[in-house]
Amino acid sequence: MRLPGYHQRAANHSPKPLAVLVFAAIVAALLLPNGCAPSIPTSLPPVQEPPATTAPGANPWAGTEFIEKTYEWSYWRFRDMVWTWSFRIPTSLYEDYRSRPRPTTGDYTVYASDDGDREVLADLGATLQSYVEQLNLDAYEAVHFIANFVQQLEYTSDIDTTGFDDYGRYPLETLVEDGGDCEDTAILLGKLMDAMGYDVVLVRLPNHMALGVRETEKFVGTYYEYDNVRYFYLETTGTAGRIGMVPDEYKDQAAYIYDFSPRPIVTHDWNGERAGSTYQLRVRVENHGAAAVENCTVRAGFDAGNDSMWNAVESEAFTLAAGAVADIQLSLDIPEWNHTRLLVFIVHEGFALDKSESRWFDDSPATA
Ligand SMILES: [Ca+2]
């Protein structure tokens, strides 16, 4: 009997809700002992190949050595004035960001965790700050003036520009491409304001993303509490977004909050194949964040329902530096249970940093 190898389900570019991690933690805490007798299921499901994740569209900058851009914009309070900012970057730097795979994580600060845009964002921040001082804006109005630079960028939908439903952009991509959608502008403004010394967080709603700005004495409107601090909503698309004003369609929705502090952001993928009565699992674990994580393990097993797994195994503990990749191999006894699926967790201090699962497979003698 020869069975096909199977792979992690198609890459999912939508955010993973925290609930998944909570579920994963529960499952991880309830692992069954590795005492079930190995047996051989009669079939495995067909492979579902992940979609190709090539870079979006044609690159109009291909063949040039440098990208030079000048932005000109106005601010509604000073309509008769035009503000400008120019930047110049090697085309190769933009192409490097453009060619990176999009990590499958709901933590979109992953697009702000890289240092390659530091000089450009520092220059933009200094330029905006000089205008703030020239206009003698107070702290409250300064936030709006800075946000206005990003809010006036063109809104472009991911599906039109990249072919993907939900495609996060690195800040330099958004700047070179003259805009993006909500997560792209939230990432750009968040990293810019963080670099300028503001205390900001990413606010991830079910179908939207925005920023939270730490309260000062004059803030009113909608806020989110995070680490005992009030962060007031700030829309990053459209020019009308004022601190505390949430668009009607997002009112009263729960949000996940992500700060911009350096931290590990761990994802994984896996493949494997059957060898006799075992499944030989290869897991690639990657830290996309800006800080290391120690004492990680990979736990895997077959879904036994009731938040438990058959034949669970766990790797030795390992450390992942920022940007590092670890390849972990595990051998699992294939259980007799014939309606199950493989579950894979990346575990740290009892919590799952990331999880995935195969498709369900069922007894199907005809293909055995
Ligand atoms: Ca996007």
C-alpha cells in the first residue's frame, strides 16, 4: 500500500484569531500520553497544494538602480500650503521587500520588525517634525498632521494590486507604491510614529486595521485598553480620520492589539510522508520577529477530539534568534483512529505560538 505524502493546508493569508492560539494552548495542555498502539489508517487525503505566492504585478522600477520619489500633499487646516518630502532608495532594497514571502501571522507588526527602512522613515519623521514646529502645532494636532501624510496616500485594494485578499506591505513598499489598504497604511504610520517616539499600537478588527495612540490629556472618543494604558483609535485611511473616531462599520467590535516592541513572531510550515506505520514529519519553524525566543518545542499528534491528541510527540527544546529558521524532525506512530488529522504546535512556556493542521482524513478503502 502506497500513500501520498500530505502537506500543510493551503497557505492562509488571513489573520489567525487569538482564539486559535487559546484553543491550541488547551490542546497542548491536554496531550495524551504516547501510549496508544500504532496502527495503520487505510487512506490519507489528497494533497492540497498551496497557492503560488509570487510578488504582485509587474515592477515598474525593474532595471533602475535607484527609486526616487517626491510626495506633495496638503493638510485640511492649511489648505493653501503644500508640503513636500522626497526620498531615494536602491531599487534592490525595494525588490528585496517585494520578494519576501508574506508570513502567515495575524501579527502585522511583523512588517515593521525589519531595519532596512530605518533611514527613510527617520528622514520622513524629521521632515514631518520640522513642519510641526514650523506650524507651531500642539501635541494633539501634531498627531493629526503626521497621520495626514499617510491618510492622504491612495487607497488601493490588495486584490486589485496583488491578486491576494489580504497582503501586508512593508513600509517601503507602501511608500514606493503610493499607497495600500488599511493594514499597509496602519503598518506604515505605526512604524513611523513609533520611530518618532510616539506610543502607538496596531488595532486589528475582524475586517479592518487601524492604530491606537496613547492617551494624552486632550483625547476623546473610542479607545482600547492595553497593558493598563488607553490607546485611542486612529484611522489611517482617508483624510478625515481624527483621534478617537471609529468608522460606523467598526464600532463596538472587539480588537486585537499589538504593540511595536521587539519580540519573536513565530510561524511554521511542514511536510512529511509515511514510512511504514510511522509518519515522518518535517517542520520548519521561523522567527520573523525582532527578538529571540528560547525553549521552544514542536508538539505534534493526531486529533483525538476533546482537545486531545493521539500519539503526541514533542521535540527537544530549541532557541530561535531573530530571523532564524529551525528544521525539526519528528516521527509519529500513525493511530488506528480513522477520522483524524495531524495537529502541529509551536509551543513556548505552555502556550502555542503558532499551530496548523492537516485536512481531515477518513477511512477510504477504495484508494488504499
Ligand atoms: Ca494590504
